Amino acid sequence: MRARPIRVASVPAGHVYVRHLSPPGGDRVARLTDPRPCGAPSGSQQWWPPTMLDPGWVDAHADTFDVFHLHFGFDAQPPSALRALIDTLRRHGKPLVYTVHDLVNPHHHDESEHRAQLDVLVPAADRLITLTSGAAQEIAGRWGRTALVLPHPHVVEPAQLVRPRPARNTFTVGVHAKSIRPNMDPLPVIRVLADALSELPDAVLRVDCHPEIDDPTSHWHAPGVLDELREMDAKEQLKLSVHDYFDDDALWDYLIGLDVSVLPYRFGTHSGWLEACHDLGTTVLAPSCGFYAQQRPCLIYGHDRQGLDAASLRAAVRTAYEERPAWRADPAHRRAERVRLAREHEALYAELL
């Protein structure tokens, strides 16, 4: 007789990381569909802000799930709200699993708020998961808790894992500044790269960003950034592309079109972007902060809250140019890894019931 399904209230369920914790053929883990947030249009895939974080939702739906698994989406929840959520889960006898993706929040300038949230979640969770041994060591040091280390599953879909890389005559290095969230400091990185690549034959620097950084009414307004980038573009020091958010297909096209993607982060923990590059065979230059180097093979340069080590960035991009590392994920390994991750999660949930 087949074991009954394990029903998981996953926050969120629709994010690619969570979707790829299920094996392609499915298993006994049934993750609830993300409730549509108030104000989200009908048919929208939007999962934020997560409705499941409301204790009222838990009270109303406690008979529909067995385990509550929190990944992310709690940025706007004060510690008191997270305590209320945990108290409600305990009252209903529902175990809490928390995957610690971020030890620092890339969207916050001030670390204190996220630290206060972690001080509630990490001690209270019945089980902890994280992505790297370094993050697990930090969790053990800060809270005395043991986290199960499970790697990030593949990000791109299976058909993209075997997509051929395009042939080209240039060496293209990309920096995607997006909307310049708080953990990004792209201009110093871009200046060094532009200078370093000018010395390398057939090397091109591509810089992408979103138009909202030039909008004074936007939360993401970054005065002067686009002015400098446009000036560098006019001087042919880089190729600038300003556009709205890529959908998945456009993002994969962009990443596979690069030889190197440089992450301009000054703080952080883990990166789904790095995982996508690994899936597609694009070399990553990652900063020395966080635990990016423990996720997948990449080149490291010095960059943290204290500033940028320009010499190490120059050395890293020259290494990428001269050695052209081929660190693309093996599709069979990624498939097997996904199945193993699904089994590990299923076993962990089963232990809690």
C-alpha cells in the first residue's frame, strides 16, 4: 500500500528553487499551491507577500497541511509577527522547517532587521536546512543549531541544460546591475572591468540595468548611475542595455550569450543567478563575501562591505579570458541531484510526522 501524501505548506511553492525540489515524476510530497495575495490579479503567478505567513491563514487551513516549510518572503514581517506565526503552528501541532537561504538580506541596508527575524526563526524551527557548509557553520556558531546541508537544485528547465552554447568571436563579460538592490555596488566593478578588458583583444563588456534606477519617483532610483554608464557607452568602454525585467526565456538567452557573468555584490549569502550560470556553462566571477564559492565552481574576487579589491578583480577576469574554464553542469548529474534532494526533503518531512 502506497504511503499517504505528505502535505506541505511551502512559503513559497511556486518559486523555481521549491518547484525543483520535486522530482520530475513526482513523489509523495504534495506542496500546497501559493494562495493568491490580496490585490494580485486573477491568474497571476505572484506569491508575495505570502498569505501563508498570516496566523489567521494557519488557523483556517491547519487541516490541509502536515508540515510548514519556510524558504523566503518574510522580509516585511516584524519579529513579533513571526513569533505569532510560530505560536499558531505550535498550537496546531504543525512542525516548522526553515531553509536558511540568506544569513544577510540582500534587500536591506541595515542587517539588524533580518538578524532579529533569524533570531526568532532559527531557534524555533524543528529542522533547519541550508545550501553550503559555510552557512551551516555560521548557523552553528550563532545559534548552536545544526542545519542539514543540501545544495541548490538546477534553475533552468531540463531542455535548457542541454542547450548548445552559441559560437562567437568575442569574449563577452556581463554585469547585470538589475535595479541596484542594497547589496550591489556595480559602478566600481564596472570601472575596473572596462579598464581591464580594454587590454584584452576581442573582449567586450556588456552592462544591463532596469530603467527604474533613472526614475526619481522610483524606490530604486540611483542618481547619476545611468549618466556615467551612458558616458562610458558613448566612449565605447562598454555596451549598455537598459530594459525591463527579463522573463525566464530572455534571461537564459542573456546568460548563455555571456562568457562571464560578474556578480557585483558587497554582501550576501547564496545565489540562484550563479546556479543558472552553472546550468548554462557561463563562468561566474563571484565576490569574496558570502558562500558563493561553496555553491558551484567559480572565480573569486575581493568585494565586501569594506570595498572592492580591484587587483583581484583584474586577475580574475584575466584568468577567465586566458583559461576559458568549462564548468557547465552535467545534465545527468543535475537530474540525479534533483531526485536526491527530493528524497532528502521527503525523508525529513516524514521524520517530523
